[in-house]
Amino acid sequence: MFTSCSATVKKTGRKSEPLTDVIQTQFKMKTLMVFDFDHTVVDDNSDTWVIRSLPSKTLPDSVKKSYRKGHWTEYMGRVMKYIGEQEVNPDMIRSVMETIPFTAGMKDLLTFISEHKSTIDCIVISDSNSLFIDWILQASGLHTAIDQVYTNPAKFNELGYIEVHNYHSHDCDQCPVNLCKKIVLEVYLSEQSDRGVEYEQVFYSGDGRNDFCPTSCLKGNDFVMPRKGYTLEKLLATLQDQKDNTSLRAKVIAWSSGTDILEELKASIKF
């Protein structure tokens, strides 16, 4: 399920093709659904949810105060080391992660996507980690809806502690040091184009500040769907208010539940 890509990209985005090539590959034109994970697919933060596996259900101040802005993955490494030192076994961590709630309507949305894979591709780009996302999706039975997950790789080390590593390095000054979602999306679109897969529309759904950067690579026929009341919606509203704004071309439609996204998706592809 998980893959990686280089942060240095020579060709990005959807490239133009001769008309004959477009006609030849037209039968492969699809819709792409892109999800953030925390506070989007699931209705909480998976990185903080794991703290529930501790007997005390909380972290000591020494760990809490070690966070540095923009270095969340580094901080989560210390969190997971502390959890391991408390002798919380992997099965306990997994069982706790499997209890995280899905956002309302999201299971119906993912089920719809899984039933229409010939028409809809679906990827997750998240600042969580590969173990947490895989456990949660597998437990729900909804993993078949997702074609690829792009996130920070995680594994158990020789001590039985979870190690989390940066997804990649990059030069984007808008994003945390471990992940630029715009780069990930641009690489994905370019690689799909090389395979002969073009997207008529991209739906990007997220909630946070790190979902803002990738919105600038969306086109006029695409949709950016911020969760109502969260940071991404506020950032997009500020951008829309700027008279000289040229970086946001996609249509903005806010959502409260997965049902809202499903209705827009169905209307767009005329189901």
C-alpha cells in the first residue's frame, strides 16, 4: 500500500498531450480523490490517539515540552520511544489505534469509492505514519478504497518500539520539514500521466495548514474541499478575499461530513 517518491521533481502536474494521444487514452480518463487522514478520514488525530495506549493516558511534561514547531515527526519519535519504555506491547497499541472514530459519513464515501474503482482513483497524503493508517484502514475493511498511501514510514525496531521517519526532504518553506503534500501530489499526477492515466477532475479534501500548499497545483476543473471550521477553510477564505489572487484556481466547497463530499462526487461524475 505504501510508496515513496523523491522530493526533487523535474516534471510535475498534468502535462499537455497532442490531441491524438488524448483521443487514444480518453478511455482511461478518471476522477482522483485525495484525502488527508487525521480530522478528515478519521475524526481525531491518530498521533495523539496513540497516547490512550499508555496506562496513565497521558505524557509526562518532559515529552510534551520537547516539541519544536515544524518538527512533528521528530516529536512523535520521542512519544513512541516513551510508550515503548512503558512496556506497552505492539498488540495493545494496534488495538487502541483501531478504535479511532471515522468522521461521519466517511465510511459511506469510502465504500462508494471502493465500488467504483474503474472510475475513481483514491490516495491518502498524510503526516501520520504508515503503521497507524494501515491498522485503521485494515480494521475497518475500507482499505480497498485506497490505491496508495503517502505518509511517514514507521516500523518496529529491535527493542519493539515504533520508529517514525520523515517521508522525504524538500525545499518548500510552507510545509513541515518531513512532508510537502504538493510535491507528493505533483509527482503522483506526473507518474500517472506517464502510465497513460489522466484525471478529468481532482477532489482534494483536508483540514489543516499542511493541506494548503497542494491546493495551488489544482486546476480550474478541480475541487478543494476544506472541512468546515478548520484551519484549511480559514486559509482558503483569506486567499479568496485577495483581489490579486492567482494561486487558487480550483472550486472551493466546504464540508461537514463525508456525505457532503459523496454528494459532490456523485454530481460531478454523474452517478
